[in-house]
Amino acid sequence: MRLSHRTIVPCVAVALATLLPRESIAQRGADSTQVKSVDLVVLIAVDQLRADYLDRFRPQLTRGFARLRGRGVFFPNAIQDHALTETAPGHASMLSGRVPAHTRIWSNSGGVEDPSSPLLDGLALENSSTVRGASPRRFAGTTLVDWLRARDPGVQALGVSRKDRAAILPIGRSQSPTTQAVWYVDGKFTTSTYYADSLPEWVRTWNAKFDLPRVAGQTWTLALPDSAYHEPDDAAWENGGKDRVFPHEPPQQPKGLASRLERVPWMDSVTLDIALAGVHARGLGHRPDAHEPDVLSVSLSTTDAIGHDFGPDSREVHDHLVRLDGWLGAFLDSLAAIVPAQRTMFVLTADHGVSPMPQRLAHEGTRGGRINVTPIAKQLSSQLRARWSMDFGIEFDNGLLAADIDALAARGVNVDSLARSLAATVSKQAGVKRVYNRQTVAALPNDQDAARWRRSLPRDLGWLIAGVAEEGYVFSDGTKAEHGTMNPESRSVPILFVIPGVAPRTDPRVVRTIDIAPTLAALLGIRPTEPLDGRSLAIR
């Protein structure tokens, strides 16, 4: 395998392309889909990619992003239309067509962690901080993969990402042998016992060839001349005040390289490389008896890591996107050598955007800041534990204070009174726009913020208050850039469809990520197997 800081050369793409059959769905008779030449549907999710980035850096995004945009129908005003703009609910919405309240993936903490599905090859035991297992068991309902399999049980689905939740959630609950999800842990890619009893041989082969020290040990220098960047290279609020300027050197100790890779650009090139290896090994897009296309979901997580560390207006984010553009271009070239581009349908989107660094806003004289509710949650938890010697599940996450309200009520706590008291306390903090409780969030049908909370929270979820931050403010007890709120920058995502036979254009409509799946279903001529929250965008 040859990976460089400029491009990605997949380990198997060109060598094996000519060995695979080229029969298309168009040649397979009466059961062909509405878009008759599609053998593969590819979802590319770029974690924390705001839609405005594609215009801001457009003159320098001349490869992968330019190719997709030049061939696709681009929706620059797309949004995640729920309250908790986090990775897990964002990914769960993409191919399901349903809001978090209905997928039951309302937050990262309510995502894919599952001790009953341990990681394979002992990875869960090597590091005590590693998530001990992961699966889609919390996910409710179906996805595009299930709708395709209703007509063709042999449809293959592969999810790949650095993050477990990003690899797992777009493809849903399927536990079929034709479903695989792989993600990165401690320098290797793995999966869990939910999907297999042993690590797939193609993943073992890829891991054996991967040279972590060489890839993660590279110095991060600028990809373009210094004059190509308009952002300052040194801001006091970046990266916790450490290692703020280029070049960014690797750690002195090799044992830090596995975690370092997660926060430097090369991680995305590695993810794209193993995704291509999986397409080859699984034969995606090349099933001789196929009636419906296979599905590949690739989530690229490094924009999120760099965006959190350095902020959305940093030189580091700019440089990373330039590099990612090159890797995407090479990925598209290599994939086209396996499954021809004219028989591949692409969707590009993101799980959420990101809000500006509050410190940057303050430096520029703009109102903004951090709202820290964690001390209030900790104090409440401590008081309840002291009174009843038990944990009531008190947890604060981006405006939501969750709790086991049934257990509280069983001990005589007036839950509604407690919620009103907490709402009054939190409302006094600077930057808090509004705080709802269970009664008020349900009683305001025309309140857009309340509606987004309703779209986020399953009916039986226990919670006390749900807050809304003013623009420029984030719920945070740290120093990094944040998403998670309903601020426009955190809800902003691109949606771009590349559809064989459909002319490229920019569509200014405000659309939602829950519209992706019903749009794909309509294009492919299949019917969702359950009611959806999204709608087809009627692309022609």
C-alpha cells in the first residue's frame, strides 16, 4: 500500500478491476430500477462539513469536490432539522429518511455503544478507554438497505469510518451476512460480534499491510504555498493553546501515533483506502444476479477532529479540506476502475456543521460564549444520590438534561416542579435563549425550536429540560469548537446527488438530510417499507 500526504493509491483498485464482471443492471431484464444503469449507491459523509466550505474554498477544491459538484445536483441550503446536531443522530437520519425521535438515535451517548457486541481481535481489552462494543441495536426502523433487500435479498452493504457510530448507523440494523461495518480502533480497523464471529479476512489483510508509523508519523505541513491561505496561522484559542502553528510534528513516542492519526488529515485517506479494499473484497457493484444496487457508506471523520481542535475558521481546516479534495479525486478515479462512474450514484452530505469558536467571536467584538450547565447537572446528581443512594441517570448534553424520571417519580419527586426549577436556573445564564420542559415543548406547535426538540426526542425518553442557545453561544464546559446546538452554522450541511443521466445544477431550496433516503428510493424505483419523515426532492 502506498499512502502519501498528497494522494491515495489504493492497494488493490487498479490491479483487480479487470478481473470483475461488468454486467450492469440495465442488462438484467425486467426488474431493472428506474435509474437503469446503477450498480452501486455511494454515500460520502464528511463529518462537520458545513455547506459554506464548498464555496469558501472552491477555487482550491479542484479535484474530488469539484468533480462531484460538476456532475451533481447541489443543495447548498441543506440542514439537519433536529435539535441535537451530533454525529450519531446525523448519520442515523441520512439513509433512513426519519428524524432522531423515530430512529431513537437522539444523541451520541444514545448511539451505538453495546457491551453485548464486543470488538473483534481483542481490541476492546487492549485499552481501558476503548469502547467495549458497538452495534446498531438502539436504532429503530429501516434504511435504504432494507428497502433494496425487500426486492433483492442479496444486496451488499458496507459501512466504513474512523468512528463506530458513523460506520454503523447509515446502514441500519441489518445483521445479514451481506452487511459489514468496520471502524478504526487503536491503529487497526475492526468490527464487532454483531456483524461477525471473526474479523473478515479482507480487513485482516488490510491491517497487516497498513504502516501506521509511516502514515501517522508524517509532519503536517501546508499543502499549498503560504500565500494561498487567508487565515492567520496562530490564534490563542486554537488546539487548547498548544501546537498552534504549522508545521505540526508527530509525537516523540511511537505509542501516541494511533491516536494522533485520528486528528490529522491522513486519517481520511486511510479510510478511503480501506473502503476501496472492501469494495473489491465484497464485490460491491458486481453481483451477477443483482436486481438492485449495492450500498457503500463512507464517513470521513477528520474534518470534525480538526474543526473541534482548531475551529472552523482556522488554517488547519482550510488545509485539510484541500488535502481531502485530492484524496476524494483519487478515490473517485479508483472506484471508477471497479464500478464505472456511469453506473454509480453518489450522495455527498454531512452529519452536522459547527459553530464559530466563542473566543474568536469575542476577539472580533461579536456576542458569543459558552454556556456551562454541567455544574448544575452534577450538583443535582450529587443531591439525589445523597438522598437515595442511587444514580438517576442525570446527564447534560448540548441543552438536554436527561434523567430517569420514572425512578424519580417512584420516590415521590415532583418531576414537573423539579423541571420548572431547573429551567428557571438555567434560563438565567448568559446566552440561553429558551428552556423547555416536557409540557412546554409539546404545547408550542408553531415554535420552530420546540419542533426541532420534538423531532429529536423519542416519546418515552426521560428528560427534565431542553435548552436553546442564542446565536454565537454553545453549550460547553471545554475550550474547543462545538456543534450540537440549533445555531445555523451547526445545522448547515451540503447535500449533493450525482445521478447518471441527470444534468448538474445548483438547487437553492432548503432541504433536509431526511430527504436523502426518499429521494434515492424514488430514483431507484423502490418503496420504503415504513412511513418516512422526509420527502422525495423530485430530482429529474
